[in-house]
Amino acid sequence: MRWEDPYAAPGQVVGLFGGSFDPPHPGHLHLSREALKRLGLDQLWWLVSPGNPLKQHPPAPLAHRLAAAAAMARHPRVKITDIEARLGTRATADTLAALQQRYPGVRFVWVMGADNLAGFHRWGRWREIMANVPVAVFARPGQRVAALSARTARQYAAYRLPAQAARLLGRADAPAWVYLDMPMRPESSSAMRARAAGTAPDKGNGAGKAGPQ
């Protein structure tokens, strides 16, 4: 299947949900629907990352993960894209900069799970990400305390929007972020991979990506 750049018109608010999606699962779609509804997004893009072939446990081939994501995310405003591979970016900060240049006038919101906020200060150029794009953080099982007491949450406490103002996030100037509770689902890609391999699940992705992996 040939993948093309998703279309977004100037003035639209587009959520960016990045990760390996290895494999995609109903939890990804559940979070996506919540993001569309709670943030008032025009679209949500799943940025399926190319992965790093030099890592000890690289993800499944990109084409397989894209096809699986497309089969899972049957929603008219959820778009599956390999644009990161075609941009040639790996770091989230570089991907965001390239997308903002390619889509002038589009308002991007970075969407991630609370587990990522807990370790966000370990991402490459994390302050640059916070300075350049609003961030929406969605609850993950057992992660609320770790996320809201993490370095990023404390350092950017003054820029946190109340949950009831979440629909304003896409029009807010960065830095701006919101933490949103939502009904919990237990799925995670790392747990699914671990069950398939008969091993313990990975603890965090460490790759500067976001959302349930």
C-alpha cells in the first residue's frame, strides 16, 4: 500500500499520537476517540515510527505495523501515516519542527499517555517540545501519581490548563498542557509482545515517542 501525507487545512487542530504501534490495540483507539472528543480535534494522526534497527529488539517491519494500524483505526478522523519515515526524522522535536514547516497554519497538539509524562524529562530536547506545541496527557493505569509529580509536570505547573478547558488547548500558545482522566483500558503493546514471546514486558520505550506502545 502506498502512503501519502495526510491533508490538513490551515486553521485545523490536529492531534499527533506517536509510537511504534507494535502492535496497535483497542487501547490506542480508545485514547484516540477520547482525544478527538475532549480536545475538539479536527483530526488525529497516528505517527507510526520507523523504529531503530540498531536496537536490541527492533519493532516489526513498518509496513506490517502500518497495515495493522489502518485495520484497527477505522475512524474517519483518525489518520494513519508513515510521514516520519519519509521526513527522515527520529527525534520527536525534529518531527514536530518538520511538520510545522510542512503544514503552516495548522495547529498541532502532541497527544501522549501519562506513562510518557512520567519520563518526559528524559526525552531528547524535551523543553523544546514543550515550548513549541501544546501537549495533552491522558491517564494510564497506575500512572497518575508518577506523572503529576514528575519533573515536567512540576516545572510546567504554571502552564497547565484545567481539564474543563481542554478544548482550548489546540488554540493555546505553547507551553500549555492538560492532564485528562478517562475510562481505563488494560491493553499495552509491550504486554502483548511479552505474552507472545513468553517474557516480561518492557518498562518504557526510551525512544522519545509517545502514547501506549
